[in-house]
Amino acid sequence: MKSVALHVVAYPEGEVGPEHFAVVPLELPDPDQLAEGEVLVRNTWTSVDPGLRLRLSAAAPDGYFAAFPLDRPMDGVLTVGEVLASRAAGFAPGDTVWHSLGWREHAVVRADEVAMNGVGTLRRLDVTGREPQWFLGALGPMGLTAYSGLAVVDGLGGGGVVWVSAGAGAVGSLVAQIARNLGHRVIASAGSPEKVAWLRDELGIDAFSYRDEPLRDGLRRLAPDGIDLYFDNVGGDHLEAALDAMRMHGRIALCGTVSDYESEPRGPHNIFLATAKHLTLAGFRGSLHLDLLDEMQQRVGDWVAAGRLLHRESVYDGLESAPTALADLLAGRTIGKTLVRLA
């Protein structure tokens, strides 16, 4: 059986571009040649996430998912698809599933193989009343990252002032709405007037643009008495501004540092405020909190059904568009969850 996959052919130094990838033929067994425990999936949607940039180098950060090897299909990218054939119990043709073999049109997946700390293990999805791609966003790892990030800083109880950076992104927009629905007062920052307008007018979130107003000024204007929680997707100057704005005993969830992904890292110069203010800084990865997945899907699913949580998608068509989608995401040109729809 013939298909195609994306390979990394060169590690980018600086910005990611299509020249760092190639669409390569992929040979697969015919459906009647599957081994015991294997499932053949036609991928329909594949995820585009900022963390992919960390794996586009010869060595990924210690403790993170491994770097993508050159000239091989990119394992460890979550995708949704339809089962074409199965020799694994619990999976049948026509089932909608997620798995970790994305950025390719078809995949042979072993049902018993644990992937991406479990979050990428082959899983059958109930898409009744739900679109399949939602499981790559609000009802999947993005939702789990948002929810577990609030959990690790004791933010599921509500009642505080929360700042979310990259608030119009896939994770940030979910964090902002989850926190609001839990009873927090939420402030979000974003990089353009369009994103701020979406956050404010459609999601009902107080927001400001860090390109049009200095971070500290925006925080002082919208949270003059300071903030209790900060969900950090950006790092660098955003984390520095958060340390200034935190109240005593505040908590910071360290989710990502997208400002560093294509440039030299720049840590905050005022890190001693974490000591002076008795702050808690908690790094976390959503994939290590699978115990919260069912709880998150129930709560977020209910909010989506009730119209209390909206999710926007930036959709690119065709496997060959995935590198452009990633470049646009990293440059801040997408809103909400970035996806590639496969033919």
C-alpha cells in the first residue's frame, strides 16, 4: 500500500521553513497483511503545536520527547483518523481514533504500544455530537495541558486573578476560558489587535496586546492590585513581568517558553522575586497528567455543549502545508488550535 509522510531533512537554525522538510513516499502493508495487534489508520487531521520546534534539532531538551531524526517519518505527533483495517481487539474499521503517528497520510499503529507518555497511545474516540479534530484541541492534549496546568498550581478552585500569556493560542485560549468558568478573574495577553478583539469580544476575556502596550503597563491597567496566578506559555520578558505583578504566595504554571524556541533563551532578571514573594513556580507537561484526562473531557465537554467554552481553529489543507502551518504558528500568525486537514 502506498502513502506519503513528511520527513525532516535538515534541522533549522532560526526560523522553520518548508525547506527543512520533504514529502516522501511511505510503503505500508496491505490491509490483509497486518500483524497481530496492528491497526491501519487513514489519518484525517494532524496536530501542529509549538513544542514540535523543540524537537527540530539534533538534541531535544533533557527530559522532553526525543528529537526528530533526519530522513525518517516523524513519530510522536498526535493525529486523528479512521480505522481502515484492524487485527487488534477493541478496534474495528470505521472507528475514529487518535494516535501518535501524525504528519503522514496513513499509519500502521500497534494498539498495545505506549506513546508520548500514554497520551499518544492508540485510543478509540466517541465522536457522537463532536467533531473528530476537537480531540486534538479542547478535548485532547491541549485541553489536558490547560487543565493540568491549573491543577498543578492549585487553580481549579477559582477565586483568584489569573494572567494567561499567548491567550489566543491553542492552550492559552482554553486556559483563559477554563479559569473563567472555574470562577477566576482572567486577563490574557496576545500579539495583535485581531487576537485581542477575539479574546475580548467573543470569549469575554479582558485582554491587551503586548505589541501595542508594554507588558507591565497592561497588567497594571487590568490588574492594578496584582495577580495570583500566571499561566506561562511564553517565558522571557513575559515571565519577568509576571514576577513583578505577582502577589505574595502567588503561583506560576510553567507550560512553555515560545519566545525562546527560535532565538537565544533569555531568563528573567528578577527571579529573586520568587523568593521575596514566597512564590511557587511549577513546571509541568500535560502528557504526565493522564489521570486528569477523563475529568477534563467531562468538564470541558459540558462547557462546550453549553456554549461556555469556544474553540477556534486555524486550518491548513494537505500534508505539504504542515511546515507552513508550523512556521505561521511560531510567528504568531494563527489563532486558536492550528491543524492540518488531510485528504
